[in-house]
Amino acid sequence: EAQVTQNPRYLITVTGKKLTVTCSQNMNHEYMSWYRQDPGLGLRQIYYSMNVEVTDKGDVPEGYKVSRKEKRNFPLILESPSPNQTSLYFCASSLLGRPNQPQHFGDGTRLSIL
Amino acid sequence: DAKTTQPNSMESNEEEPVHLPCNHSTISGTDYIHWYRQLPSQGPEYVIHGLTSNVNNRMASLAIAEDRKSSTLILHRATLRDAAVYYCILFSGAGSYQLTFGKGTKLSVIP
């Protein structure tokens, strides 16, 4: 089954403790992206990647890092998490990211930073 | 990306058709119209997209006005599983290929 898989689905952690949220897709997509969803603010893009080793900032990249060493994986790294990064995170992928192509989303990761 | 306007909420009876409207009067010629939906506790799910012509797929139909300033997502037979927030998005693919989600329409399905 074609899917975008995120792990973990839920995480409660403390300020400053590095964490990684993994994202993997099995559709051979070149484009991948991370969003965060907050009440009243909708989904906002954090980082995106057009292909392996090609990443760029979205609208809210501060406090996050990403890497794209393999086509299927696009991990989101919080080196020193803070409470304002408590949010619901979604990974998405698309064949090439073009507007005539759908984007596929994971089921989300709910992060709570205490 | 250009802006869309959708009703905040709509209700439908189960097994009846649902027409979800979207206005996008400032759409540009290269904007694709995308629809996604988000069920509670899940990620956004792609529903359908189109440019100028009406489109059908297994989930829904998309009717696009001739001047492209509005569109309608049609669910032919609503089920309880269709209760979700539906987002109409204009996607030009400029820059980061980001989908810009608005507030959407919350669809309630009454058994």
C-alpha cells in the first residue's frame, strides 16, 4: 500500500532533549515536506526537499533541521526542543511537487515539549 | 497562492449528495484547484484536483466554473466516514510547492 509513515505518533519530552521524527514514503517520490499544524494557524511548512541532498526552508524553519540522504526518508530533527514547538507535525510527499500532482500526507506526530 | 473562500460548516444527511462550494475569484491561469480533507486525528488526505475541466475519481467529482472563479466538490453519496474538514486550495507550484491550507469547511454527516 502506498503510504507516508511517521514515527513516533506521539511523544512527550522535555526542553532541550534532542529528538528526531522520522518520515518514510514507499512511492519513490522526489518531493517531501514537513508541516506543523497549530490551532488557528492552519498548516505551515517547515522544510521541504526536492530530491536527495536538496533541502530548503519553508515558512517556519527556526529550531528545526532536516536531512535527505535517501529518497524515501526525510527526518525532522529538533536539536534543542522548546515548548513553542509543541504541535502536530505532518510529513508529505509528492512525485515531483508540481501543482498537477497530489500530495500524500502521513498520519501525524503529536509532540509535547514540557 | 491566491485565496479561497469556503463556508465554515455544512451538514448533510447520510447517503445524500453533498456539494461543497469554493470561491476563488483571484485565481490565475496556472493555478490548479486542489481539494483535501482531514478527518479527526489524521493527516490531510488528497481528494481531487483539476485545472479547467470537470474531474471525476473514485472519491468525488470536481465541477469547475467556466470562468474558473469558483468550484464545487461533489460527494455523490455521503457516508459517516466523509465527516471531515474539507480544504479547497489553489496550488500554483511556485517556490516551495507548499500547499496553503485555509480554515476549510467542516462537513457533518447526519445518520
